[in-house]
Amino acid sequence: MGNSSSSPINFSNEEIIRGEMLKYASQWKGNGQTELFRTHVPVEPVDFTEKYKFLGFDKVFTSDKISTKIKWGDFNSLHLFRSSLGEIDIPIFSTYGYTVFHALGEPGRDLGNNCASKVSHMMIVKHGNREIHTGEAGKHDPITFNEMLPSVHEEVDDLEGRINAGKKAYENLQRNVPLSECGVKVTEKATTMGIPHTTGIRDFLYEMIIRLTPEFKSKAPGYKLLNGKNEEVSDNHSQVKALIENTFTDPSLETCACIQPPPKNSQMLAHIHLFRIKGIPKEVNENYYDCEVILKIKRDLLIKDTPAKGNSKSGVTTDRAVTPERGSFNSPRSTTPPRSDEDEPLSRTVTVRRTTTPPRKASSGLTRQSTRATTPRRDGEDAPLPRQEVAR
């Protein structure tokens, strides 16, 4: 399945992840991320450089992949957010507030060579519309920049909701449920393609991939799907079908939900990556963190940091997000070369308040078929890619 990491597992190392989160917390001002996001993030494709520096985000999102100025028409590091307000190219599941979709570009690139399950690469984002973001309702609708940054209770619940949406999407793919069970974003897409809502979701994923046009694939972000022999097979209908069937019916594959910390990201909207894999590949170990571990730590911090009544921090609307005199958020890991008009909310099928759960063993950051979504740009590659599925 590609090269598994032989170095110590950073991916699910609770001590490392907690240390980085506490460092962010020590420099963060205000109460959570939602008010800051709703107040300062524009829905129009405009230059974000002045706000980025004013808020102190130049000390948080430090990757050279960050682009605050508009280029290539309407692209910058808020492009994923703006795109989340509209149509998704390859939706797999949607529920109240969340969409799970198949990644564009080169899905599964960080799973390494000779990996036959790259078609499993999905992403999860918060979705909404302009009215929610700019109106009164948005103030009470949690949204975050990155899960490594401090969160209030509602934002932690929102993270859990997104993880559960990813679990449900994979469960649906394994069962090949009809599109009618996959949410509004999926059924709307199927209707535009003339595909019955009784079609299975695996079959729909196949149809969406094989119907991508040469023009679509040739423009950024494009699309190419590699098989276990590192061959591009997105035009080979039988191979696409086989990759989907084998990946989502193989009980030996484990499910992984992860994020990249701020120094690795090119987009300033929280987004979860989903994979089905065996072991932790080197690139994943070096560049991603386990969402389940992050969720556990956030639950712990909520318990420890509950303020006395009347002593909570005020929200940040006109001031910096971070304390400037403390310098950069760059963590030890950041020096590693980068390689709502929908269904009812998901019921919580899994309780993830694991404040008493011991840390994971270093040998594994995965849970078999439970939890665990386009691939970050490597140094020296072309510029970031201007579609909603392009986010690192």
C-alpha cells in the first residue's frame, strides 16, 4: 500500500499534539473561532492580506502555500470556504451543515506509491450559504479555521459532527446504499446527471469519475486516479470500477480521519481528510494529525478550562486573534518538508468524549472500520489549485 512510516508515530502521538495545541492556546485571544471567522472572513474573492496580518494569522498559517492575494481569477487561501457555499463536484454524503466529497487533483497522493486504495480519499467541510455567514444566524453556527486552534464547546461538538459524517459516508459506501440515503447535495447532483436516486453510492461515485471530461481533467485542479501500479486509470472504466469495489469492500483496510496543522495548510477553513489504508504512510505521519486524538484533547481542555461564571473571554471581532509579542506558532513538526437547508443532523452513533481513554499506542493511529479526506501541494510544485476540493 505504499511506504509505511518506520519513524516514531507522530500522527496519533497525544503528547506531541497536546503540546502544540496548548502552545496555540497560550497565544490565542478571545473565545473560540466562530465569531472571528464570521466577522472577518469575506464571501467575495478579495485580497485578505491586510486582515491576515492584522489578526496575527501570519504567525499561525505560516506555510509558503498560503496565498492571501487573489490570483488565477478568484483563488486565494479562502477559496475552499467560498466554494463550500456552492456546488461540490463529487459529493458522497451530506447532512445538516456538512458535506463529504471525493478529492480532486491527485486523490490519495500522500498514501505513497503502489497504494491501491487512493480512491478512498474524501474530504469533509462545513457548508452553508452567504446568508448564514453574513447574517445573525451565523453567529450561532460554529465554523473554524483549523482544529489545532482553541475551540469552545459548540465548535468541539461541530468537529465531532464532521467526524461522524465521515464515518457515515464510509458506511454508506461499504453498504452501497441508494442515493436517497446520502443527503441533498448527492441527490441534487444525481438529478443534474440524470441518475436515479435508487442508484447505489459506489455506482454513483464510479459514474461521477468516468464522466469527468478531458477538459475538466486538464484544468486546475484536474483529476487523475492512480492504481496500485502507479498508473493513471481514470479513463479506464473497468479499473475505476474495480478500485472502488475493492477499496470499499475490503475488511482489512482501516479508516483514518485526519487534518493538517496550520503550518502545513494552504486553506484557512477547517477540513478533514479521510482515507482507507493499512498502517500509517510516511507522508501521512509527517504531515497529518489524527482527528480522534484532537477531539479527545479538546474535550479534556473543555473540562479543565471551564471558566468561572462571569469570567469567560469575550469574542474577538475587532482585535487580533493572537498575541503578537509571542512570535510564531511554528511547531517542531512544521519544519518537516511538506510533501442550511439539508437533512436532520446526524445522530451520534459513537460517543467520542474519551477523557478517560488512555493514549493510543504508538504503533497505530487507526480504528478498524470506524473513523478516520485534495492532497497538500509539495514544495516546488505548481501553484495551489482553484476548486472547492483543493485544500490542504
